[in-house]
Amino acid sequence: MQDPKMLKYIETVIENMPPDWLNLTTHRLDIYNESLAKTEFLNAFEHLYKTNNATTSALRNLPTAYDYIRLGHPLSCVLEWGIANLNQLDSKHVISFSSMTIPILAILRTNLLQNKKTQILYTRELPDCFDTETIKAVYGYNFELIHVDNSKAILDFKGSTVFISHQDTIEQTDLNANIDFYINLHEHLGSILLVNGEENVSYISDIQHVRRRETIAMTPENSLIALKTLVNKLDFQPIKRDTDTHKKQVLNSLKNITGTISKPLVASSGLSMQYAIMMGLIHDAQENHPGKAIKFIVPPNCYGGTNDQARRVADCLDQVDVVDLPVDGDNDMVQSIDTVLERIAKQDAVPYIIAEIPTNPRVEVPNLQDLKAALTKVRRTASGKTAIDPVFILDQTFCPNVHFLGEGEILSTVRTISYASGSKFPSGGKCTAGYAVGNTKTETLMDKIALHLALCDNEATALQYEILAQQLPTMNQRIADAYVNTRKFVNFIQDVLPEAKINFVSDDLAEQGFTPSVFSLDLPTKGRTAEEKEAHKRVLNLKLINLMITEIPNESKFCVSYGQLKGCYWTIPATSTQGTTKEGDKDYIVRASLSGNMDLERHKEVFLEFVKQM
């Protein structure tokens, strides 16, 4: 039943919401409790609702809902809260997606791991991108499809029953006890999943994890459209954009930036792109190397999303395994690649390598000639046959301006796919869209990746294409400007705190084009034991960050991103970007990312103040 008070309150919230709710991609870590993501925000929001307080200042002071809009954000949380109230559900039972197929795949994934049956009931038609044969063959998911006229006459089923319907408005759902999951498809906006019944509560965290790793939440803009539809009881009114023109501009810009000629792919986020890459490569291996083991070779301390997603894919498929690739510190990436590929060659397996250059957070670059030699080396299986050559999947987010794949470039003769997170330099922090390009040796692979990007309904949204079309032309200049500030800040820190260990590119690497705007700082510490030293360093890390964000609140932010248009972001990888990485592989150091538009002298002053307080 519609609640006029709730709808009126949401209407006021929409009128008064802080601009950051719509425009920011990353939010503050100093007021964020990851274990209470969404919950803490909604508890505080519920209090405002009960006291009828919807002032901008009150909304601005709410705890961070999620640190990154890919995972969720204030508007998606308010939308889910509103729909939950409409259906007398707990808000955790409602989950919004930008994709129309991923919520289906999320349920199928859990049931695969639990060996549980699934029947999918649908009215009208399934999403155009829902490829039944591929989902069963490549993803390994099992299900029955049944077309029905409505949800009223559904019988009990020993397994999970999923009911899918297309909706032009947001209305109360007539919940049927025999239906476990309702997926409401909203054209151009995404989908909203309702988890029905206490017996299905255990699915919620699994489904949220799929949204965290393989797709994104419904975007702020689309969540706002959905909220207005909820309040006004009208059909959806998507904002009209010249998406064909924007898409053409983005693809041309990406070809120019990367020096490639093949058609780039643009996804809703970097991890959406990576998921399409992984599933596309698995699909290719199943067709061209049937029955052979597939090995994804991944640095154990790389970005936590990469690490976690690779292992999640391997969990679902018996023929897929993850192999550790030590790359940082005392480990040399090239030597590690050579050693691992020799071992996999003996097993006659299919090798796929995922690696960051420069590495994160240690900002290291391997010898590229040696890397090429290791990747192109002809290896033999245990029986003496020529081993399958690797595909190198290069996360180029730190330095997307470096040419690796074009004609005559260092990796042009190696099967290589490069991808990057668009929330960094490509968009200047304005959207999450990610992209991938391939060299001429990966054209058939890119076709498979495009198929899975479409199947997961994870292509960039219309607004994301528009933002990238605006921001990509200035990206390389922004990278150059940000590097200048970063180099100056690094040099300053080396002068005033020479005992600190700074991880940053050398001048020689910078001359080769590796000009990141991020560095990591291993602060000097003290103590009698290794444990005391580590504990003291962790205290210093937070002391430095808190001083920066307190003294320079308009520019310094406790946040995970970089490539931003202005200001300076600070984080501790072990507690943010490496959240799901194994504890022993985490980096409890400070990572800073600078832009080309910031008060560098003020940052130097505050850092010097920190040094004096040590």
C-alpha cells in the first residue's frame, strides 16, 4: 500500500539532496564502516525520516553508504528503502542493478554452488541479452525457463523460483509465497531485485557480492529517475542523449589514446570489463582447447577486486584455477611470469595472465623487453608438444596514456588485451565506466569478450558515454599535469623525511612515458619488536591522513580513487582497495594520488607539520 508520508518525504529529499549524491563516484572513508555498508546510512536516514528532517545539511552529514558508487550510493539506498517500505520488506531485501541480467546470474551462481535447482518464470519476454545456451555452457549454470501470464498461479517448487517481469513504473509487488525472487526489469534504468521470504535471507550477501564484483548498482542518475517515478506514480522518463554520437567520439578517442585500430569495448565499470574479459576468454578456451585446464595467473596483492573476482570465477568452474604471480618488492614480475608459464606449459593448460603496470600499490614497472621475451618464449608440454601461448591481460589504469599494443609497440606481437578503470583518468572521477582494447592478435578474443559484455548487460550507460566523450580528449594532458605535482611532492617528502620509503617511478621510467600521479609511502616507525613497529606505523598512517583531510578539507580527501580533476586523495590499500586480499599480502602503507589542480604548497606545509609531530 502506498504510504503518502513516505512518498512526500522522498520528494523533499530529492529536492534538498546534496549535489554530491548525484555527481561523486567515491565517498569519504573517514565516515564509512564497510561492515555496515548501506545499513548505517539507512539507520541514520530512517531517523531523519521519523523526525521529518530532510534539510540539505542533515542529508550531507549522513554516514557514507558505500565508499564507491559502483557498489551503491545514497540514491540507490533511498530507492531500495522506498521500495522495501512499499512492499513491507526489510530494505536489505531490495537490491538495485544497472544490469538487467546480472541479478538472474547472481541467484544462479549461489544455486550452482549449493547444487540447488532454479526455475525462471517470465512474462512477455526475457531481456534481449539473456543467452540461455551460453549461460549454461560457459557459466555452468542450470535452470528451467517457463513463460507465464502472471505471478498468481505459481506452484511450490523444490528449489528457487525466480519471477521476471518488465515494468514501466514502480509499484507495490503482489508477493507470492511460492516465489523466492522477483526481478523487475526497467528499460534504460536497470533492474530491481526483491528477495521474498526469510528462508532466502542467506542469498542477500551473495547477491550483494555479485553486484560488488561483476557489475554495478543502478547509477545515481537512473536511481533518481526511478525515485521520481515512485513519488509521482508516472512512467519512467529517461533523459534523452545523443548516445550514438557520444559512443562514436569515445571509441575514436580510445583508439587515438591507445594507438590501436580494433574496436574498443566500454563497460559500466573496470570490474564489469574485467568480468567480460574473463568469461570471454573462458568461452574461447572451451571452444579452441576443449577439456584443457584454464589458469588465471594473478598477483596475490593486486587490486582486491581483481583478485577476488578471479577466484570467484574459479569457484564456479572445475576447469578454471587461479595461480599466484608474485610481482612486488623482492619478486620480479618477469621472472615470476617465466617460472609460472613453464609450469603451466608442462601441464598443457591454457594460461591467462592478469597484471597491473605499474603495479598497485608499489608503482613498479618491469623491464618491458624482458617481459616481451618471457611472453613470446616458445614452451613445451610434458609430452614435447608446443604449449599454448599466453594471453596477457594488462590493467593499465595507473598509466592509460602509455602505448603497449599499437603497431610496432612493445606488446604488439603478444596476445594482449589492455583495460582501465574509467573512474580514474578517463573520466576524471566523474563516472565508473571502464574500457578494453586489444591488439591485432586478439580480434577474435575481443569478439568473445563483446558477447559476454552484452550478455551481462554491462555496457556503459548513456550518461557514462557522454562523460567519457567530454573527458577523454583532455586525459593525456591531465596525466602530465598531475605527474608534475606528484613528482614535486615526492621530492619534497624525500627531502624532509629521507628515512621514509617512497614507491614511485624513477626519472628514467618517467622519460619512457610512465607518469602516474599516485605514490605509496612506507613511513619510518619505531618499537622494540616487529609487531610494535607495525602497530606504530599503522597509527602514523592514520595520523597523516587525518591531518591532511582536516587541515585541507576542500582538497584532501580520505578516499580510494585517483585520476581526479582536482585535489588530493589518500588511502591505506590494506583497508580499502585490498579489502578482500589475503591478510599476509596486504599493504599497510599510505597511498596518495594527486591531481594537476591543487594547492601543492599547502600540502607541503601540512606534511612538514606532520613530520614535526612524529
